[in-house]
Amino acid sequence: MSKITILVTVLVFPTLLLLYSCSNNSNGQDNKTKIFISTDIAAGLVGGWRAGPADTDDSYAVELISTFVDAEVLGAAVVRGNDIQPAELFAAIETFILTPGFWNGPIFAGAVEPLPTPDSVMWTGNVGPPETLIDLCVNEGVLALAELLAESNQKITILAIGPLTDIACLVQNFPETLGNIKEMVYLAGRAPGEVLKYPFSDVIFTDFNVQQDLRAAQIVLEQSDIPITFITFSLSSSTLYTRAQIDSLLEPECSARAKLLSRASQDKMNDLEEGLNLNGMDTFDINAAYYIAKPDLFMCEEAGFEFVQCTIGTPGVYNGADNPCAGHGPDQQSGLNTESEQLWVGPTLLGSSRSTTSCVSYINEVELERFETGTIEVFCDGGVWSELPE
């Protein structure tokens, strides 16, 4: 009996087995790109582990790729990131199961906390040496993905638009399944030395999906051969939905799900307008979903990567003088205080790591603008699309 079979027998709830059975019925869709999404959906949530409204772009990303004609979304696992995981799971079920729309799950419960640091949880009761309990991270989402990878006759693409907690758990516990991963499209990464900020604002961002589980990112990148495509900050921050566009999803002709997404985005847009003077909504994760559908519309390059350690200045705060981390230093903003390392990605780092792909922009302004205008119509219609409306 395999490790997967044992864990499914012991840990999986009956509802998971039912959901997996439904998702594994491909209905002759073997010609489609099979996709599993690891995400921290939080549209509509306010509060939780951080103050204010949560980001909403994950929900739009799931909606966009699930309505692409050549995509078959096998499931989405919800991991802690934008908010506490139980609240995120509630938001995901409300949006993608209980609200009518093209794709209706399955939704799986993913990680509720980041991976423990190496050797932080040990069992010392053995006759022999202590045992590292790496399987403590196994959950419904990890098991569902492991089963899909083990049984699929076609390689699966992972859309990773949240912390990599579940993917790292897969690497540690089910390495025999990794060869059936076609590609992991990961919303993360910056050019060497790049400060993550909009040109019109002094607010500096962290590389959120990395910072929320640094250990998981290191495991996936450094301890696996999963093909990785980075959707970097320079690309993901280049697009924007205006407030008028988001408000247009409330029009009577739009789907119930479009209306939900618009309502769930209002608090976040208010927050962005107050904090960044941004008249609309950032679209970070949605670009990653669009890349899976239309990779030829992006400028991408072969790249290496490096984890750069930040220097501690004030005890416990990463603001040391001559800090190699971009945006850090004696006058850094408090938002960077927990960013102990940064993930740098680019062609200049080839040879210092395994090879990956880094996507840095759209191929031209025409395609960028087409994304910004055409996807709004896709969200409103709630139907299958192959080409964005002009």
C-alpha cells in the first residue's frame, strides 16, 4: 500500500473523496490543459490576521482561468496567506460553489499555517535517532493534488498564487508524484536589487507569497526539479482594473459571480485609494492565470534565482546598514521588518541555481491594454472564452 493510499484512508474526510471523484471525471477533456490551483482566496474578507480588507485578485484569477476554453481546472486548495485559512475557505466556497458560475469546485482545505522550520518538530521516542515529522503538513489539498498527479495520464500545471506551503509539503512527502507536474506558474520574484513599489507611490511592498512562507519557497525551488515560471513583480504590477470597470460587474446583465466579485472588491479598492491613491484594483494574480491561457503574449526569459539574506539592524528588525536586500536599510518602512530574505530572479543569476523561466512584461502595450479591458467582459459574461473581446 502506497503512502498516498495510507494517508487518504486515515486523514481524508468523506466529502473530499466525493469532491475528488467529481473532479477526476474528465468527460473527454484530455486535450485541455489540466490545472490545479494553490491559492489564498480572500475576496470579501476584512480583518483576520492583518488589519483591513484582504486582496481580491486570487478570486478573479481562479474565475479567469476556469473559464478559458482550453483549461480544465481539477481543483483549488486554499492555503493561509491573505487571511486566516478557515475564513479564506469560507470565501472560496461562497464564491465558487454556492454562487452560480461556470466552475463550481472542487475546493480543498489547504495549509492553515506556514511550514515549520527545519527540525523544529521532532519525535525522540524512537530507539534510533530522532524523526523529523515532515508529514504534519499533509492536508486535504496536498492529498488531492498527490492523488491527481499519481493517477493522471496527462501532466498537470500548478497555478501557485499563494504561499507555497502545500507544494513544499508535496515535495517532502510525495516526491514520486513530482514528475507528473508540467509546470508551476508562481506569482513571485523580483529582479536583482529591485524595490517593489509603484512609480507614483513611496509605499514599498514585500514579495508577499515568498514572505508568508519563506521555508516553503526554499524547499520547492532548492529541493525539487519542478519546472517553474515566475510571474514577477514588474509584470504583475503593470496592469490595473479601474473602479469603473469593477463597478461595471454590478450591471444587471452580468453573472451572479461577477456581482459577488465586484461587491467583495469595494473595501479593498477604498483601501488602495486611501493608501496609494489608486483609482481601482491591482491585478497581480490575474496575470499569472492569463499566462497559462496565453503564454505567447508575455516576454519571458531563462533565469536563475537566489535567496538574499537581509541584515539585522535593530534587534529583530531587518534594517541594518549596507543591507543587500532591496528596500531595506535604517529608514525602511515597517512593512519590511519580517522580510528576512528576498527571492531574486533573473538571467544574470543563471549558473548559480537551476534554470527557471522569468516573465517580466507583456509583449507590447496593445496586449497589456487588451488584458485590462477584455477580461472584465469575461468576468461579466461568466462564459467560456478563447480570445479576449477587442
